[in-house]
Amino acid sequence: EHLQTQNLSLPAGAHVHYTFSEIFFYKPKLWWPNGMGKQYLYNVEITIEVRGFGESDLWSQPFGFRKIENHIDSATGGRLFKVNGEPIFIRGGNWILSDGLLRLSKKRYQADIKFHADMNFNMIRCWGGGLAERPDFYHYCDMYGILVWQEFWITGDVDGRGDPISNPDGPLDHDLFLLCARDTIKLLRNHPSLALWVGGNEQVPPEDVNSALKTYLKLHPYFENLNSD
Amino acid sequence: MAEIGKVVLDKGWLAARSTEIELTGVQLTTTNPPSGPDSTWMEAVVPGTVLATLVKNKVVPDPFYGLGNEAIIDIADSGREHYTLWFFTTFECNLLNNQHIDLNFRAINYSAEVYLNGHKKILPKGMFRRHSIDVTSILLHDRPNLLAVLVHPPDHPGRIPPEGGQGGDHEIGKDVAAQYVEGWDWIAPIRDRNTGIWDEVSISVTGPVKIVDPHLVSSFFDNYKRVYLHTTIELVNKSAIVAECFLNIQVATEVEGNTCLV
């Protein structure tokens, strides 16, 4: 039941979106943050064969079933998180990058992130003045159960504060910012550790950028309906 | 025959300051490729920054030891061309009929000109974006392919005021790039502003149809007893004929070693 094959006919030069029929799981093993349970990962593999040619392309990624919710608590003003319906007490670390010269090896990421898990942390916040972290970073957060709070590249100090006010309208090229944001979302969106996107550090992005980001990251209406079931 | 899949290009890279190279990108990737490290070309760190390459070759001291950073000229004083570098490597790939090859850069800071076997392609600006170029038609099958990349620093590297401060003079905020590189309360300014091929470079071989950016989403019901996996993908048919495809998705759990339960 966790295997599905479809026949497709693709016109010459076509670039299409295709949605598989949903795949049903009964009581799958869930992915939990560090300290709440195991980080159970399934391997999702997609292959495409073309008649007369054979295997044409393949893609695979570890995938964890988890549901992350959060809201601002009206009593304290703090942000509360739930994972798979269970409240979680966040113990977080602030992260800029693994190396100032960006020699970002798998080995280094593994050591750094395991260290955070060993410290009993369950979240890393990737600060907006640094990087959108790399797939290898997220891979080890998936493995060690570290939730990731990922900010986009806006900071109060450089965008919008000071005298005179610095870059009050953010980067010069808003379209470029949004193109980079869209591409980054596509790069990272399948990692179970990815918990929260934030517009920037201690600053709200310019209105057009902020509203576009909210649109990009909005849950598809189909899933809104499903989740309210 | 090339195997379907990705090969990471992270070895054998050379780098040279653009100001020290009089050859064009076309010449570097046709008649006059560098033969190896010499007085001009040095071993490069890819992925990594220009400064990482200069540190590796002891051209500058390590900025994170002692006062090493003070001995490295800042881009505001040197000019952008000082940290504009050529990167060069070679790779081999023999494609079958109907196979296609993409050259992929997962992130470059901040823009670049790519030359492959004498053909030029401009990579647009932006530190956080992927670039994928179909190079099937310009690939050489009987000898090494020559790849040169001229990497330019951010457009607005800024200047660090004597008193320092959060993000220096804030000019870097005009670009779509990391902002800490002008210095912050926790780090000294990064002299090259992290210019470089700072994430993975790869080639990927596919058949006529390529899979792009799968999206996996799960939905939960009945207290996590009933769960659905929803999968959307993009497919690109690179061929000039209709492709009859068999598309397959499989979700497996590893039981032990290489044994999977489907």
C-alpha cells in the first residue's frame, strides 16, 4: 500500500506539475523532537522510467511524519509549540553558521548538531543575519530531533533601525529577495525538523515582501479543510 | 555511459585572482586551461569562500586566530576586484543518446560568469538561490570538460566604520546576502563578505524526463491513527518527442541494514 505507480504521457518539452494520489498509512511511526521520542524516518523514493529508454531520473529523501503547531499565548506573550499534539517545552540554541569561511562539511554539521542534541536542546534558531541553512544541516537536525526556526535575511540593525534609518525598505531588489525565498523554501520544505519560518530578526520585512512570504508559506486550502476534520 | 544521478564536484578545483589572469573565460576553457597549481593558480576550497581559499594557501592568515583578521585587507579598501576570483575544474562524462546533463550550483555569493568548453552563461545575483544549467549540447564526450567560474562579490560590500557596529555601514543590506559579514557584536567583519562558490556544485545526469522539487506533505486524522502522505512533483520532458512514462513512488522503512519493508 506504500507503493504507487502511474502511467503518464508527457508532451515534448513539457514542464508539468503532477500530484500523486495520497498514500495511506495506519498508525505510522512518528518523528519526535529530541527528548520526546524517536526520530523515526521513512525513505521516500520517486523514480521515473520512460518507455524505450529505461530509468530516466530518481529522487529520494528521508521523511518523518509529524505535525507541528504553534501560537502566541495571550497570557504570557510567548510562543507555544505542540508536536504531534503534545505540548513541548522549547530549549533552544541560537545559530549563525557552522564556519565563518563557509567550509560547511557534513562531518562538521553532524558534530555541531549532535552537540546541541547532547546538550538536551530541542530547537535551533537560524538567525536572519546569517544563512538559510543547507540541506546537510537539516539532515542532521532530522536525525537528532532538533526543530529548526529558520529566519529570512532581514535584521533590525541593518533593515529599518538606526539614525539615519538603515535600509528602511529592506534590500533594493524585492523581486530578487522573493525569488531567493521561494527557492530556499523549495530546497528545505521536506525536512521534518523544519518547524517555523520567520520574516527576519527583530524586524518585520517591508510590507510587500512580508505579505508575499505569508502567501508562499500559507497552508494549501485543501489541507486547511483536512486538518479541521 | 553515464549513470543516472548526481555527481558532486568538490575536488580538483583551482582558483586565481581575476586581476592576475589576462585570459578570457573562453580561452581558459578551450586553448589555455590552467595545468595545475603554480604561481598564479592555487588549490581552491569548493564549496567555501574566496577567503577560505586564500587561508588554505596561506596567502592571508587565518582570521579566526589571534589578530589575524587585522592583517587581511577589507574589501572596502581593496576594491571588489581584489576578491573577484576565477575558479576552475574539469570533469568527464559520457552520455548516451537521450541522456541529458545539468550543471548545478546550490549557492554562489553573489553573481558569476560560467564558462564550459568555451560557452558562456551568466549566473544572476543572489546569495540564496540555486542555478541549474542544461549543458548537454556543449558537453565533450571524448575528453575532459573544462569549467571556469568567475565569481563576483556582493554589489554593496559596504565599509566598516572605525567604531564597528552591527552590520558596519549597513550597505550589505541592499543586497540579498548574509548581513553578519560586515561585523556584529559576536564577530569581526569578514573581509571578502563571504564571496565564493559557498555551497555544493554538481552535475546530474537524467534521461529524457527529469524530476524537479518534489513536495511531501502529511495529514493526520483520528488521533494519528490515519495518516496520508501527499506528494507533488514537477516533471520536465527535455526531449523533442512525447515521453510515455511510468512514475513510481515508494515509501520504505529500513528494517535492518539494506533490507527494507515496503
